[in-house]
Amino acid sequence: MMVGEDDTIPVRGPKQFNNGEYRYVFEVVGDISYFNGTETIYKNNKKITN
């Protein structure tokens, strides 16, 4: 896992990662003590998971 530069949740990977036709997006609300996050994966800009 790549540790991102996000100081809100520093143990998570980057907020966004692109690999060819795939894009991973991590959205978070809160801080390291309590947070709610959503991970979404897109293929060719179409959401394939949430």
C-alpha cells in the first residue's frame, strides 16, 4: 500500500490512484481517531464498485 500525503488519514494510500483504464478514489470524512471512508473503483470512467 502506498502511504499518501494526506495528514487526515496518514496510514491510508493516496486519495486517488490511476492504473491504465482503472482509477481508485478514496474519500474520507473525519480524522485518524474516527473516520468514515468510501473507496470507489472506476474502469474507463464508469463506476464498477463502491
